Amino acid sequence: MKDPRLEMLAANLLDSSLELQRGEKVLIEGEREAVPLMIALVEASYRRGAVPYVRTGDSRLRRAWLLGATREQMDLSAAWEMQRVKDVDASVYILAGENASELADVPGSILEASHLANEPLMDLYLSKKWVLLRFPTASAAQAAGMSTQGFEDFCLDVSSLDYARMDKALDPLVELMSRTDRVRITSPGTDVSFSIKGIPVLKAAGKNNIPDGEVYTAPVRDSVNGTVAYNTPSLEDGVTYERVRFTFKDGRIVDADANEPERLQKLLDTDEGARYLGEFALGLNPRIDRPMKDTLYDEKIGGSLHLTPGRAYEDADNGNRSSIHWDIVLIQTPKWGGGEIYFDDVLVRKDGRFVLPGLEGLNPENLM
């Protein structure tokens, strides 16, 4: 029996996120656990007169391949994938692995080589219409500390938020940030400042990510100074990093620490751009209020922010180039220690709530 929630989600992804048109080719990629949603997407694509293509993956198989792969193999594999992406108009990618730590024992040098080989592929993906989402699995529910059914209901509830309403509500914040120069962020262990002057500011309300809810830009590359102490766990390449702390001088991370200090240093040494920030964003989704060790959700937590080492987005470009883009989250609600954000020395958000007149519509009770 078909789940009507999957039918609704498939329709939202194709019509709202991708605005898929008759005759357009859409690549639907997902891990094998996501097959029910992939089937719903294929059937919905056909009903719209679009042309779907599918590809399923498996994280255990990827691990086995990576452990013996040479850089030549990685480059050739990326070249094949680039041709696939060049041939389509849009893509859907569904995360659904049973073990988020599947790559934890893959040597860092191999993961670094894979990042570098796939950098052109990622740039190509971002140049097309695309959307990324998480399909609920038992392992993801476990990582979130929720029952399987509770997590499934939560994921589908968050994914069905009125993103058209959110889209309009984000406009005042986009306008304010577009005329802001200096940003200062303070929280326990954190006091960091930078400029965003001249960098485009954009909103994310259901087009590229489901769930969604953020406004993002990038710091002027060399303007970042101070220290940020992130207070959420972050899963990257199968490793859970906790208590991540960066100190910046003229934009560059000059000191870094976490529960996995050696792995952290190797990650930051992937390339020159890995030690500079490529994104600054405010999380605004009112239905996500705690970390789940899943970046797709955690970076949207209402009352949070993320400062991202690595590659800048083309549409909010500060010139930083890297094969990594690592979103690490700092929550500023009272339960997580509170904190303040200032734009040009004016307090804009305190303890996760907007206090500046004109931005009250972004507080949780107004976005639910």
C-alpha cells in the first residue's frame, strides 16, 4: 500500500523544489533504503511528462571500493559521473544509509583524494537544478535519539512545512544582511567578528534542501578574527567531531581543537581553502530544535548559525576554493547557552530570538 505522505513529498520535490517541466530529464539518486521514495518520484515524473533516470547506491559498497581505489580510479569515476550529470536538467539525491559511520575507518588520505577528485563533479551538480533530502531510517532515528516511527513522522512533518510562507518571511532578513558590513557573534567560548560587505545574501526555503530554512552569505575571506566554539556534534566522513573550536586570524584558522584533534588537523589540511570560511548562515526552521548528527537537519535548527570551513557557494562567493564544505553548527537558544548576534554593532538576535523590529516574523511561533 502506497504511503500518501511519500506521494505528497514527491510532488513537492518535483513541483516546488525543482519546478520540473515536461520533457526535462531528472536524475533520481539514492541509497537503497530510499527505494520507496524513489519509486514515488519516478511515477510522479512520468505523470508530469518528465524523463526520470535512477541510480541506487550502498555505503558499504562505497567503503569497499574506496579502500582499494587509486586516484586514477577516482578521477575516471568522477569523469563518468560528470557526463551523467551533464545529460540531465535536474537531480534529486536522497540520503538514507543505514550506518552514518560507514567510512569511519577509511584512511584520511583516501578521503582527501576522493574529495579532490569529486570537486569538479560537485561544482557541476550545483550548476543544475538540484535538491537534497534525508529519507528516514532506523539508524538515523537511533542517532537522533528517537523511535523509528517517531523519527519518520518527524522527518515527514518537517518536510511538509509551508516553505512558500517561509520564503516570504525571510525577505526582511535578506534585505538587512545585504546592507550589513560587520558581524559579531558572542556565545560561551565564542567571540568572533567578520565582514559580509559586498557578498550576496540568499535565502533557502525549500528549493535545494528538504528540510530547509536558512539565510546564508559568506564572510569576506580575510576578515575573520576571533574564536568560535561550536556546541553540537558534527558527523563528517564517518567521524563524529565534538567540542570543535577554531581560532581565526585574518580569515585563516590558526588554532583548532576537538575530540579528534589529529583527524581534525588532517581535514583542515586537505587544501589551502579548508582553513578559511566559505559560508555564514542563520538557521531558522522552527520545527527543528536540537541536533541530530545530520547536517541536513542540524544546519536549519531554529536559533542556530553555522560558520563553514571550505568552499564558498557560487551564488554567495567570497573567492574561497576547497574540496570540502563542512557545516558546523552553533545553537544560541537558552538551553544551549544562549548568545548574541550583532550587525554593525546593533543587537539583532539574542538567545536565538530576533529582537530587532521588523524581524519578529522569523521567530518560531510565527513560522510554524
